[in-house]
Amino acid sequence: MLDAIIPPSADPEAAWKAVLRIMQYELSDEQKSLLAAGPIEELLVWHGAQFIDRIEAEARRSPAFAHVLGGVWRRDVPQEIWQRVETARRGKVW
């Protein structure tokens, strides 16, 4: 649903900005899962090397974002990027 708004593979910078904007709201569990499994996961699959520094920084800054990372699945994320995601989400997987 959320990734239909701006496909991360088409415009990753716009998708990242949209993720940050969406994170400013109080999200339901369903919305968090859609954000994790949609745009964030797609950014990591298609542009992980480009965005992992920003993802780590946002997870350090925002416990809510670190929590949402717990709903991201590895899929085709390269191992070296995935290890950094696992650290950024502080071991909390849901």
C-alpha cells in the first residue's frame, strides 16, 4: 500500500523522504508493518548501500524507527547491509 505511493526503486530519495515524513505520525501496528515490509524493505533491497548510513543514523535518533526496522525481512538485502540493519534495530524483531 505505502510503497505504491512512491516505488523506492523508481525514486529512492523521494521514498526515503516519504518514510521519514510518515514516521512523524503515530502509526498503528498495521501501518508500521506496511512501512517496514514496503518502502523500507524495498530501499534496502534496491539501494541498501546508498541508504544504510541514513537508516542507521535514523535508528539511533529514533527508537520508533528502530522498532519499525524490526518488521523488515532480509529478502535480497546483501549480507553486509543486513548485518547493519540487524544492529540498527537493536535485536528487536517482530
